[in-house]
Amino acid sequence: MLSGLLKNRLLISDDPLTSNSRIKLAQNFISDKTRLNLNLPFKPNEQKDQSHLVTAAVDERQMVIQATLVR
């Protein structure tokens, strides 16, 4: 529930959300939308994205090394 409010910036957290995080209410919250969907589940996809970036970086480095060797 809190993740939807944090995503829409109705609540503010300075640090990543943990069990001891302090959360503040955004007093100057203004939304361009008439309705906000706060029921969206929070999906931590950061781990998947990060592993994909690592493999992409390794592949790119290998291609640069191979291109250098061919020259």
C-alpha cells in the first residue's frame, strides 16, 4: 500500500523503504490526474534489470576486444 503512495509522491521517503524508514506526507502534493490508481502492486524488478545490464556490458566488452584483435 505504501509503495503506491510513494510512487505517486503523496508520501516522501529520503532513503530506500525498509522497516525502519521514516516517511513524510507531502504537504504540497499536486496531481495533474483526477484519479490516481494506488492499488498497483510493487514489483521489485531492479535485480533483474541489474543482472541484464551486467551481461550486456560483458558482451559489449568482448565485442570491443574482438574488433580490436581483428584490426
